[in-house]
Amino acid sequence: MDCEARKFAWFEPGSADELLSQRQVYRNSQSIYEPGEYLFAEGDVHPMAYTLKEGWAICYKQLLDGQRQVVHVALPGDFLGYQTDFSERIDYSVMAVTECKFCGFTPAGIESLLEKDLSLIKRLMEIQNKQNKSCKRTLSVVGQAQAKSKVAYFLADLVERLERRGLDIEETLAFPLSREDIADAIGITPVHLSRVSVELSNAHVVECRHNKLKVMDIPALQHLAEAVF
């Protein structure tokens, strides 16, 4: 069985045979969610963790003023919903952007996996460390960068992640996020995002429209993305 999630998420270590015979037996569910459906919502007590096997989803927090802050765009392989204490209320929501397939694990299943394979403890720590670093960089961009650099950073990060999943970034890519999704991730209005998108397209850097993404100048996009650092 070929599973893209193994390359990036919690199950990265180990051979395919080990994954099938020892780890997948602890998977408690596999569910499909349609676009707009919630895997879980902020404030829920949700005793499951998930690997996104197929599709795109957004993770976000709802602010008191009604606005939304997108904190992560989940791609195949991402590990979602894990908490050291599953009795606590979860502090973000996950909504499917496309049709998504999630593999779910209960706390008991996770505990059994950790007892059977200590390498998964190291992998969890690596995931947490990587997420912390990504969060800090994103906060720096959202808080200090100019709008053009914000857009470039957001797109460059996604393009890099898609490339790691085997996509040819020199080709036109499927890009199911709405302008509202992008704007809510980088802290600008959809109107401002539209203006910046036109500027980047006219400069032949990147074009994003009709749920398609075409990077025309990868070095230029990366240069703009790193301008704040």
C-alpha cells in the first residue's frame, strides 16, 4: 500500500512492512470529509489524533471580534489534533478545503504505538520542534513584513511543501485555497491581497487564480519571501 502520509508525518520511520503489520493495526478509523466539513472545532474535547492521508485542510482560530486567523494549511502527511492531555479542549479548528481522507488514532492506540516503537517518540518531538520554528517565522512575517513579502512567503512555503510531496513546481499546480483563506493566514484583507496578486503576476513572479498556481520565477518568489529576515 502506498501512502504519501508516511513520508512526512508521524509514521516516517520504519519499513513499509513494519508500517502495515505493526502500526496500521492501531489506526482506529479512516474517514472522508467533504469540503467545508469540520474534523473538529475549537473548544471541542476531541479524543482523537489524525494523519491527513489525502486532500487539503485549514487549521484556524476564531478571534473574539469574529475574524479568523488561519494558522496552518494541512497537506497530506500532516499530523493533526495530537495533545498530551486529550481531556483538554482543543484550541483550534480543522476544516476540509477539498475532499479529505483522515486516518484517526485514539489515545490508547497512540500509547500502544509509542510503547511498541520508541522511534515514534523522537518523531513526535521532531514534529513539535518543526512546528514551533515554523510558527515563529510565520509570526515574524505576519507581524513585520510588507504585504508583498507576506504573500510571497505564504506561497513559497506551500510550494516547497508541495515539491517535497513529489509535485513538479514548474508546472501549474492545483491550488484550492480561496482568497479569504490566504488573507486570513497572512493578516491582510482580500482586497489588498488581490492588488498584490496582480503586482506579482505583472512582474512575472507568480500567478494565482481560478484555483491554480503557476510560479513563473522561483528565485524571485523566494527572494521576496525572505525579505523580512
